[in-house]
Amino acid sequence: MACHKAGAIKVRRRIVTSMPDTRAVKAPSVPATAQSLNINASGGLLVHSEGITLSRSMGDSVALVSAPGASCASVNNGTAVTDWRGYAVAPYLADYNKNSIGLDPSTLPPISI
């Protein structure tokens, strides 16, 4: 079950040159066999004993949420969503304070008895 719809990746032929405080984009004449792929990504990557968990931007203090079997569950009112394994990164926690982290019960999968 996928939590998010995958977006299309656009492939364009171009060369991007970047200098301090300047960004220039050139579109030269390139042979039809030449291809390039430019991908921009932002966010966080948390490495833990069970693997890696991706997140949006994380801030200074974060928590790893482990909820096995609860894929696509909303964490802290939508600040994060658990992945297919039930892991999520709760971002922007208060440093050196108690923080309340929870799952939204309405987003949990149904329980089979």
C-alpha cells in the first residue's frame, strides 16, 4: 500500500553551471543520444539499526517513531507519516524537554481479531 503518489520525473537535455551567487543554465546543441537527469531533493535521512528512514526537513531534535504494522499512519497531527515498515521521523522537537509524540488513531490500519 503506497502512502504517496509518485510524481513524474522529467528528463531534459541541459547543462547547469553554478558559481557563487550566480546560476546559469545553458541549452547547447547536443546529439540525440546524449541524455542527462537532474534531480533535486530536500529533507532528512535518519540511519538506525533497522535501516534508514526518510523525512521532510528535520530541525535540531528529532525522534524515530517505531510502529510495526502501522504503515501510512499520521504522526503528531500530520507532521510525519510512517513508512511501509511503520517507521517515521518526528521532526522539530523541543531540545531538552519532554515532547509528546503520538499516532493519529483515525489513520491506523484496521485491527483483525
